[in-house]
Amino acid sequence: MSLTSISKLKSGHDMITALQLDAFKEIVNIGVGRAAATLNDMLDSPILL
């Protein structure tokens, strides 16, 4: 998401629905989890979130 897109969301233009926001948060959570798992494998050390 570009800075322009973020500023549009904050200014009230092109509002997203609660369901879309929830889906976006879930996608971010999945991505963070996968990144932590990969980092764990690379470093052979537990990663706490």
C-alpha cells in the first residue's frame, strides 16, 4: 500500500469496510507469522512476537 493510499484512507476518501479492514489485518498477521518462522529457521533461534 502506497503512502498516497494510506493518506486517502485517513482523510476519509475511498473508505474501506470493516470486513475489508479485518481481512487486511489477518493477511498482515499471517505475513508476520511466516516472516518470524522463516527468521527462526535462518537463525536457528526462537523469535518471540
